[in-house]
Amino acid sequence: MSRKISRELAMKLFYQIEMTKDYTIERVEDFIEENSHENFDKDYILNVGSKFIENKDEVDEFITKYSKGWKLDRIAKVDLSIIRLAIVELIYREDIPFKVSINEAVELAKKYANEDSSSFINGVLGSVLNDTQK
């Protein structure tokens, strides 16, 4: 199973959560069930989804702190979803190297967001990494 495919699905889950404002573990479980025909790491999706829901306030505080004046509701939902996923990986997944999380977030931005998003996302995540490494 490709982590890249699983990460892409996780980003879509985070987007769906944000759009519906359904920050529940049931939403994560339903998403996994709805996508059960796909070949992905269900444990990864469940883990990052539940870690985000459990720690949403902390994750969003990092984004607010390092998004240079952008309020959460002004950040494009795709960008926000990518950043949230990467922060969950950076903080709560010790098995994923920091460089991989940031690089994959930038790649997702290049695929799904506008042309300025990848540098914005890279900047926010670099600042979060520096903060958490102190």
C-alpha cells in the first residue's frame, strides 16, 4: 500500500471534515468505509484522522501562529487541509521523517492547490517544525 495514496486520501478526509464541520471519529470511520474499495492504509487514515480530531485546537494554534496574519477561515480549504495533515504527521507521527511530511505536503499543494500554495504551506510547516524542535 502506498503511503502517498493514503496521504492523499487523508488530505481529502481533512477537507471533507472542514467542509462539513463534522469533527468526529465517526466521520473518519465513515470516510474509511466509503473508500473501502481503494487500496490504502486504513490504520494510517484512522490514526491521523483521530489525532487531528483529538488535537484540532493545538494544530490550528500552530497554523494561526505561523500563517503570517491569515485567519483560518481565510486560508483556502485545500491549503488548510494539507497543512493540518502535515502538522499531525510532524507532531504525532514519530515514524514519518519531518522532511517527508513537509515534502509530501508541498507535492499535494502542487497537485491540488494554486501556484502560490506550495510556498505558503512550506513556510508554515518550516516554522512549525522549528518551533517544535526547540
